[in-house]
Amino acid sequence: MLNISFTDKYILVLQTKKNLIGSESIIASSKKTIPPGLVEKGTIQQKDEFVKMLDNACQTAYPKSIRDNRMRIVISDDSVLVTRFKIHPSEKNSNFSKVIIEKAKENLNIETDKYENFYKIIDESDELIEILYTAIQRDTIYEIIKMMNNINKKVDFISTVSFAIYEIIKLIIKPNETILYTEYDNNNKLYYFFDSYGVINIQKKTADLKNQDSDIIDYINNIRSENEIKIDKIIIGGESAIETNTDEVMGKIEIPIYKLNDILEKILRTGKLNFDSGGISLNFFGASLGVLLQAKNKQSINFCTTNITKDKDVLKKSKNIGSEKIISSQDSETVNNSNTVIESRSDNMYSNDPIIEYKKSGIGEFIKNKLIVVVSIVTVAVLLIVINILKVNRVNISLPSFIGGPSITPSPTLVPSSTPTPTIDSSLKRSDLNILIENGTEKNGYAKETSDYLKDKGYNKISVSNADKNDYKMTIIRIKDKSKKYIPLLISDLDSKFNTQNVENLAEDNKYDLVVILGIQ
């Protein structure tokens, strides 16, 4: 299964594979820089070129190329509307769906028939019912599925950045807390506000990657001056996490700040998921890992409620809708008269109701879950009987590692940790690499010093020069696709010298195999 996310600047791919007991493990990953104009404001402008980029990302994945025709995909929040509103319990009647639709129209000033509409009751009392409402443009879903269908790939799950990141946030957020998640995307700083129920608000501000620290400080101070919202924690992902000096910012705004990398490492360890990214920072893989977690959660929102048949260019209900109550947004005589909520179906009927409520499904899911439980109990019982028999005969045996394994749900403690060391190919020769070291700081002789250090390690094809500027905060490693097999070796050699998390692609026509731009860290 492919787990794909993309921004205006990058495309990220994870490949997962199911084992014998149905759980998934991460077996390959890739990160590619998207050329300017290919994706703008989260919308794919050049579909053919995007497909080529995706194919290239799969072909050059680490540690091996990716071949898979099924996918989960995370798209931008630009096509999504999220709002919350309250209604009186007396309105929760046979026309409850219609009440929510009308309230959404009033709040967002939209025509809901152009959207797939979703809602969730997040609070209910005798005085009020609070609704979390989400809508996504139907054309957005249609175009994504159609584009992938054209290259014989099946889309099983569609999410957005905010919902994928929330799947990570909810593992650490406490009741009544508000967490701000922020990342940088192609001259824009994105700010996502979450509480324990989900996304509250999304804001986009023009920003400069060189001034990440001051951007965050100014933004927080503006929020405080306007008394908009109280922030309890800040999490920084993407390029922002690499460029931001969290200690300096935390000292000025007095709010705990964490890098997404540290949280993801803890979650992966807790869930016993091994992920060797080949030296690429986990800060970039938040959405891709988030949608992987979403797929494990039967109550999580899946925007892929529609599918395209191979013989007709029409929308149909997907077979894998999930375990929620489903209602879609087309008009029909039934909808016009009653607006009733119907149960999800496993057939390919295209339902004609106005909104989708996310709840556990009925008898079908119940029977399925009961069957899984019964099979599991029988399997464990048989193993225990075999173990007892072997103990009587004094034969030593160890239980398989999957029995009694921990789940991914415990809330991890936010403690920074080091990236797992990738496996190093012993056949690689350091002397084969042609390297350029560029000094991106004001430190005199830094490139020469690093060159001498690498020569002592066995690298002998090294050139030095000054970078295009002298204020790089973080060291950047750029490497050609054909040389990516050297990444584990390079990290092993350089990790003690400076931060090696920021790895990018180097153009194939560059005369060097590797370019290291030295930063302050």
C-alpha cells in the first residue's frame, strides 16, 4: 500500500506491507522536490507531470523501488471547509441531517450539493448539541480518483493534511488543551489549531524560510494581543522543524515547543514500527504517517466515499467505505422529502442523501469483529495447549513476538530521541564518491576543516567552496538518486559532526555525486 502526501514543494511516499496477522510495516520511502508550478495552493496543475513525479519517487525510493497499485493519499486543506456550530436538542429529529445542512449553509455560505458533507457530534447535553462539520469539494475527490485510475492505481483512502496530522496529535493531546501545529510550504506558513475533538481552525500566512523563529514569535504575540485562543503546546513539522531554533523561540513565547520528528519517533517505537527513512528527516513524513494511522482507525474520516468505474466516467459508491453511517450529497426525491440518514452499504449503489455521520456501523461490522475475536481466542488457546504439552516434555519454546504486543494508542511522552541507524552496505567505497563541500556560514575555513575530516574517513574526491549565502542555519546534504545507497554510510560518518536530517535530491546533471552545504548546525 502506498501512503502519499504532497505539498506545493514536495511529494512524500511511504510503502507499507501487511504481514501474516494483518498489521502493516513500512518497507520503503521517498521524498521528491516538486518543480515550481506543478502544484499550486494544493491543487495539481499539471496532472501528467505529477504522475511522472510520483512514478519517479517510487522508482528511486529507499532502500528499494516501490511497486504497488493501491494507495492512500493526503491532499491539501484548500478544498476542505471545517466549522463548528451548536444546535438545540429539540432539533435532533427525523430531519436532523437537514438541520445540519441548513446550519452549515448559513455558517459557511456555500451550496452543499457541490460538496461531500460530513459531521460528528462532539458534545451533547440537555441544553445543546455541538457539531463538527466538514465538507470537501466533490470535484476534488473525483479528479484525484480519476487521475490515479488512469494509471491503474486504486485509491482506497483520501485524507487532508489537517486530518492526517490530527491522527498524530490526538495521541498526545489532553482534554481542554489546544495544540498549534505549523509547517512551511513554498513561501507560506500554515498554522493548524487542534483540540481533543479535531481541527479547530487553519490559517495561512506569507512567510520566509530564513526567518522561521521571528515568524512564529510574531504570530503567537499577535494571537495573544487579539485574545483569539490559548495555545498549550506548539508542534513544528516539515522544513520549519529543521530551520527553527526551538529553544530560542520557547524562551521568548514561554510555550512548550516540540519538533514533529521527536513525536513520530516515540509513536513508531510505541507501535513497534520500524522506519528507515534513508536519512530523510521524519519531520517531512507527518501526513504520510498520519494517514497510515488513520487507516487503522475505523472511526477516522475517509473522504474517498466515491469511485470511478473502469467502463464509465461516473461516480459510484466505494466498496471500502468503512464503518460509518454514510450519506452523500446528491439530490433525489427521497432526500428532498425526508433527508434521512441511512446505514453504510458494501455494494456499489450510489447513495443519494445529503450528509455523512461518522459512527460505528451495524450488524455487518459487529459480526466481522466477533469473528476476528473468536478466531484470535481459538488461536491463542491452541498455542497455550501446545506450550503446556511441550513443557511437560521439558522442551523449551518461545512465544511468537506478535502475541501480547503493545498497541499504538498509548500517549507517548515527548522526549527527543535519535533517528534509528540505517543498515550500511559494507561493499561501498568512500573513495568512489565525488563530493563538494560548501561553507554556508561565517566560520572561516569550515569547508576545509570538514574536507580534512572526511579525507581521514577515506573520502578522497573532495572540492571546497563558499555557498551562495553565509547564513544557513542547518546543514543540507544533496545527493543524486544513483548515490542514495551511500546515505547510511554518510550519516554514520557525519552524524557526530553536524545535523544530518536535511537530505535533498541533487540534479543528475551535476558533476558531483554529493553536495554538502554547511550550516550552523
